[in-house]
Amino acid sequence: MFHFLILALSTGDIDIIKELLYRDPRTQNDEQVEKVLEEILSLPENKEMRKHYLKK
């Protein structure tokens, strides 16, 4: 799992973060994965994370 975190951080690929959430037993479906990711990225303290993964 740790290598996925390093890869996600170094590439900025949000799909890797989603894959980690899919593997988490607390998320059961696509809707939950998207909701958790949205909630994490919307936290004020995660502003830099949001910019890193949602660059367009």
C-alpha cells in the first residue's frame, strides 16, 4: 500500500487515491469512494492536496 501512496503523491494521479479507497473495506461502492474523496479534498486544511490532485 505504501508504494501506492508514494506513486499518487509523485504523479498527482487522483485515480491512485481512488484505487486505495476502493480497497478500503469501509467504502463499498463508487458513490462512497467519490463522496469520501470529495469530503477529504473539501477540508480547508487540504487546500494544497486539492490543488495537487485536481490540477486542470
